Amino acid sequence: MANTATKAPSVEDIMSRPVVTANPTNSVATCAGLMNDAHVGSVVVLDDGKVAGILTERDLVRLAATRYGSDWTRSPVKEWMHEEVDTISPETAISDAFRTISERGYRHLPVVSDGALVGIVTMRDLMRQARIQPADRYAGEVPKGLEGLAVAETEIGDVRGQQGFFHYRQYSGVDLAEKRSFEDVWHLMFEGELPTATQAKAFREETVPLRGIPAAVKPLLPGIAKLGKDFVPLQAAKAAYSLVCNELGFKTWLEIERSELRDQALRTVAIFPTLVTALYRLHQGLEPIEPNPELGHAANYLYMLTGEVPSPERARAIEQYLMLTIDHGLNASTFSARVITSTGADLGSAILGAIGEVDIGHFFPNTDPRWRGAASRLFLEEAARQVTGRKGSIVNVDSTIIAQEPKLFPHLQEMKANIASALGVRPEQIGIKATTNERLGFIGREEGIAAMAVASVDLP
């Protein structure tokens, strides 16, 4: 598998621009108005194009506590701004910027290149890039919630919701699904590059033999297929896969070579369709069908399920679906797998832990008529009941709404109140941000609206 190490991000990658600026003769009232209009917490004061000072929300609070607080229109910003401002360059490592801003108690740092102001970085910007480090590195104020916090770096994939785009190793996921085979994308994920014709042939020759179920496991599958009151193919596959891992002697990844770990991962991908279809057919009273080495991964799945070679159209539909969902980002399953892997466990344990996590369909199945056409508030209320039913509590919710129109800012407080009411929390526990898509994609064309949300909950 390819090395997924990436270049450490710098301040230039996260800084805000353009910066809200003023000149030294502007009044504090003017600067406060600029900050309010732009929804920012500071104004950088420029004198002949050079950074002369900075006025922040803290300064406004300090000014309000003085006898001048009632007459901000007559108070020039130069009398209240911070002079001798520390600045950083765009090339500064984010870790160094975090150290500066936390050790000196700042919330805003102007970014200067060749003497010119090019951006500003804030504590919130830096927290969005936080990494796990010794606690004394984080002396600054940490915002509640998980939105924007990075817990890992990867080159495998990236979902850019605001741009309506996602990629696998810098290739558009949609383009891959339209033009490549599942095996090509599988190779891309494992090896870091799309295969040449020769590489694709070799990869197929390597993976096709891995579809078969070990002989010692096959006699045990009928019993698994009959277990339980209700048959859930994926749950049955979990039990069967654990037997496969035991039969093949999967060991902790700390004790094996990278090549062996790669082989185990390839076999895992190759064998799951065989396990799922075999168990399904056994539950239906049918005999399992052996893999067809002449068929591709997706077509072979349908063949083992039905006993018939699928039409090219049906096989391609399944293949495209598999390609579009081949990387899930850092969802609950991925996070669980990473945690288990961090203990040194074997690959099979990590896969089983990932499968054990439930998704939204577990709580709101599309087969349940209660949720067909239901108001969004009902989903929120049910989510809150799920948390309280486990004796937990909702700490806070951070959400971002991406819409070109309508303008949501005038409605944000009412929206916070409604969400808080549905969840049974205080409005100050709800964070809502609204942004546009800069006229890009279906959102920019005003054909739709997107939303993303992260909730932090406290469970016993």
C-alpha cells in the first residue's frame, strides 16, 4: 500500500483573506461597524500599507468599560489598538503558529509577506487543524465541539462538500466511476496510482484467486446462516469473516511484514462478496455458488447471488456504486477501525469493529413508514431520545449551511432556538454558520442547498 504521509500544512493553507482593515484615524465606531458587517473579531490597522496595529473584540470590551465607552465616534482607533503587533509569514508551520498564539494569549495574528498584509489567522482557524499533542501545547481557549478538528492526514480521499466534489488520490470520484473499472479504483486505493494495462492484468490475476472461502470454513456456514431470529447478511458475514481470519492466522500488524498485511487486506476485499452471497443463499435453502474467475468483481457478486451472469448494464450499475462508496472518509466505522488498529490488533479485528458500527439507516430505516416524508424536527427529536435513552446528554451541535440563496443570517437565531427546542438543549449549545458556494456547482446555480453537522455527546 502506498505511503500516505503528506506535507505539513502551513499558515497559508488556513488563513483568512481578504483582511478587514482600517487606518489609524478611523474612529472605533467605524472599526466596530466593519467588524460587525464582516462577522469577524478584529480589524488590522494599516499605515501606508504597513501593519500599524490591531483592534479586537477584547479592546472593544475594554473601551466599553471606560468613560469613553458611550462616545466611540470620537475615539480614534490609534488610541485603543494594540501597537507593535506580532506577525507571521504564510510559510509558518501551523504548529509554530499555534504555539505563538497560545503562549502569548492572542486570538488573531496578521500574516505578512514582504512587508504587505496578505491574511490573518485566528485561534479558531488553528483549532480546525488541531493535532493530538501534549496538553501544555494547548494553553489557548478551545472552542466546544468537533467541527473542523482534524484527527488524521490522508491522501486516499477527500470529500469537499462545499464544492460538490470528492476525490480518491486526487482523481475525481465521479470521473473514475464513469471511466474506470472497480478493479482499477481498488488498485488506486491500495497502490496510490491507476494501473497500466499490464498492472491491471497482474492485479486481476492476484486478486481473483482470493475470492474463495477456505475449505475449513465452508462446512460451518450453514449453521451461521440459520442463527438468530432474523437473518441479517452483514451480521452473518461478520461471524463467517472471523472464522476466515482464524483459519488464515491473521496476526497483529505489529508482528508481520507490510507485504503480508497487504495480502490480508486484498483477501478481505475479495472474499466478502463470496461470504455474503453464500450465507444469503444458504438461508434461502439454496446452495452457494462458487466465484466465476471470468467475471469482474461486481459482475461476480451478482452471479454468486442469482446464479446467472448479469447483463453488462446491471453489472456496471453495481460496479459504479461500489466505486462511488469505496472510501467513506472518517465516519464512525473508519474511526472505530483506526482506534482498534492503534492497539496493535490484527486487521480482522479492525474490520469486524468497523462493521459493528451502525449508521443512520439503523435508526431511521427507509423501510419504516414513520420516516417517509417526515418533518426534519421529528428526526432531531428522535435523535435526542436515542441519546437520552442511553443516559447520555448532548453537549453541543455545530452545523454549516451552504446556500447561494436565500440569505440565512437574519434567521439564524430563530433556527438555533428551534433546533435547541427539538433537542432539549439551550440555544447557546447550537452553532450555525451560513456560507455560499461562490456560484460553484449545483448550489451556486441555486438548484439546491447543502448542510453539514457535527454533534458532541456525553455518554456514560
